[in-house]
Amino acid sequence: MAQLLEGARKLGWVLFNAFLRFIFVFINNCVAIPSYCLYCILLQPLRIMDSRYFWHIEGIMFKWMLAMVSLWGWVAGYTVMEWGDDVRPLSEEEAMVIVNHQATGDVCTLMMCLQDKGTGKAYRDKQLIYLKDHLDRYYRSRDRKWIVLFPEGGFLRKRRETSQAFAKKNSLPPLTHVTLPRLGATQVILKTLGPQQENGSLGKEASTMHPSQSGSKPKGLQWVVDVTIAYPKARPMDIQTWIFGYRPPTVTHVHYRVYPIKEVPVETKPLTDWLYQRFVEKEDLLAHFYETGAFPPPKGQKEAVSRAMTLDPVRLCLIQSLAFASGYLWYSVLQYFYCCLF
């Protein structure tokens, strides 16, 4: 009987906590998103006079919105342990980020990481045309730095069976922890945003030096950041978990590997082989992690080094307070105009 009561008490607390978190997230979105949109409207004259400065400010506000999502996870005890290459020096360089995709929580995990620094082929082809047009018209003009891509094109649980069937049919390695990536969007991004092509690879403008070693900043993509997300016991977190916080505190592990853009081919066959190889490596990384609880060390090293990603709680609280203050400010302004007009 005592165990039953204890179980009921814990369940009651989880449900009560989930309810409070839902109310907080709902109110947060109701004030933050409209405030962001209204600030962007207010700044439209600046966009006409100096568009680069406008998009710089818009980028800061958007990063603040991502910080609020990070706060949801941080308060619930959801943190990140980082492995592999240090990508912080790349934060001001242009890079394409390729990530394995397991659940909706992957996006939330990336939002936290960034704070520290089934349709038919015809439809997909049409979307690739839209993607190229968007990159040509908007991406460079807004001075964006990183573009994030999930090459698998869907969640692991939904694509694993078809991916394994395709691999068997085409004599490709069978994958369990990831699926075979799709080429389309990756190739469009590389061809559109990469430096001038040379011999089937990206050209001489691409840097082969680490940003800390390079004084100049060439234009176009300079790096491909290969990100592998691993969840304890292979249990992915979805966005509902981030909102309701019903899972106990969890450490998500994120592995980085950086490739200079000059090493990445852009022609179809070489790029397909290169991209498949990256996901075979992801399979090996995840298999090792799920077996040992750690990612393997880089070649030539005996031990892998991990680093806990840290968030500044004061900064997160200030951003959250600014969101609520902005919501109240805009509510007061709109109410004043409403009373004047009606």
C-alpha cells in the first residue's frame, strides 16, 4: 500500500509539474513570438536604410528565441555533453551542418548547442528548386553563417526499414542507428553557397586552415560540420519531453567532426559516396556509444575527451524577462491605439 501511495504521489507531481510547464511555455510563446514579429515590423525603416544591420539585429532576436527553448530544457535538467572537434571557432564562419535525425527533440538539442557559441520524388525535386531560389535570394543577403540540414529526410523510426531495404538492394552497408542520407538538398546547398568549383570539388577560395589561423574571411561555405546526436539507451527525446519535462534529467551527447569545404566533392557520384561514408561513420560512432556510453577517441589518440556544454543562467533569465516585458509593452501600446480608435 505504501508503495502504491508513493507511486501515486510521484505521478501526481509529474503531472502537476507538466501542467505548470505547459502553461509557462504557452504564455512564453504568446508573448515572445508576437513581440519578435512586432519588433521586426518596427525596424522595417532600418531594413530599407541598412539591410545588413537590420538582419544582424533580427539574427540576435532570433537567437534569443532559441535561448528560451534552451531554458525549457535546462530547467528540466536536460543538458548536453560535447565530443570531437571544437566548433566554437567556426561560429563566425560559413558552414553547412549535417545532423542525424531521430526525433523532434533533435532540433531543441541543436538550439541548446548553438547557444554556446514520405513524399514522391517529383515533389522533392520541386522543393529543391524552391531551396535553391531561397538560397540565391535571401541566404547571403542576410549574412547567415550556419545552415543546418538533416540529410536523412525523416525520423529514424520512420525511415529505417525502407533505408535497409534500399541498402540491401544496392549492396550498401546495412545501417541500424542512422539511415542512408538523401543527396538532393546537400548538393543544392554546396553548389549554391560553396566557392567556385574546381575539378569536381569546391574551389580555391575555400579555406583549409582553421579560422584561428586565417586572417581573411573568404566568402561562401568554408566548412562542413558533421554532427552526431546520441541519446542515453538510444531513447530519443521529442519536443513534448522538452515542453512537459516528464523525463528525468538527461544528458544528450553530441559529437562534432569538421571538414574543410575543399575536401567535399559536389558532383553527384563522388558526393553520394562521401555522404554515405559520413553516415557509415555515424553508425560506428553510435554503435560504440550505445555499447560503452562514450564516443570512441579520434584516430591516433587513446582517449576521447568530452566537455560539458555550459549555459549562462543569468543570460537566460534576462532574455526570458525581456520577452515578458516586451509582451507587456506591446500589449499596452496596442491597447492604447485600440482605445484611441474605438
